[in-house]
Amino acid sequence: MSEAGHYITRAGANRLLQELSDLRQRQRPRIVQEVADAAAQGDRSENAEYIYGKRKLREIDRRIQWLMKRLDTVTVVEPRAAGGDVAFFGATVEVEDEDGARAVYRIVGEDEIDLDKGHISWRSPLGRALLKKRAGDTATFRRPAARPGVALARARGQDGAVELLVVAVRYD
């Protein structure tokens, strides 16, 4: 994958399209109506509803423009069903750390990152470490320096490197 590419899964692209549709068809018309109603009340310079509505409208328009540009530049990547046991873009990877704790990560594009769901970017240190790994492989990555405890780990002679055992790779 090229460093310059904006890769996204089919589900991620669908979410962006759904957001764009919602902004255009539901949110923007509602705000336009609210602004028109507020403008009809008279003096616009001290009308908080009008000022807030115009600001909200600008935010929506900015987001619509960003989504349209992003959707024009993204490359939808279909998961590699044929590569079944190797972690590529779109793979769900189960790992175990040095203490035996398990975690599940899905390797996705930058627009799909959701740490609560375990969705990590393929460009992140962990995402890069997991790419091209199979079950049984060890993935090593360095924690970002800004993480709490890294300075303490370095003081103890550890360099912040983390080793993870790849337990399973699957494509949902």
C-alpha cells in the first residue's frame, strides 16, 4: 500500500456516504429552515438563534465539502479472502501480550479509527507491526513516547518495545 493512499474498507466508505447523505438531506435543510425562521424575527445582529444557525450551517457545509473531497480520493480495499491466514488491510487480528492479556484489533483506514471497537489504522505503529503476520508470529512495536509510563519503563532499562503473539487472523 502506498504511503500517500487514503485506504478505506467498504463498510467505512458506506459510513462516510451515509453521513454525507444525512448532512445533505436531513441536517442541512433543517438548519436552513431554522435560520430562515430566526431571520424572520427581525434584527439579525443580536439574534442568537440566527447567529448560531449560520455558524452551524457553515460547519455542515465544511463537513459536506470535506466528505465529498475525501470520497473522491479514497481507495476502497476489499479484504483479502484468499490470504485468509495473513493479516492485511481489513483483517481482524487477535493478539496476546507478554502478560497473557488478549485483545482484538481490526486493521482499517485512517477515517475508520475507533479505539473503543479496536479499529486501528494500518499506519499506526501497532497496525504496521501486525501487517503480514500470521497466527503464531510475534509482532513487535514501540509504544509512542507520549504514553504515560514509557519514561518510567525506559528508566528501568526497558525501551518501550512491546511484543505481541498473533493468536488468530480472520476476515469478517
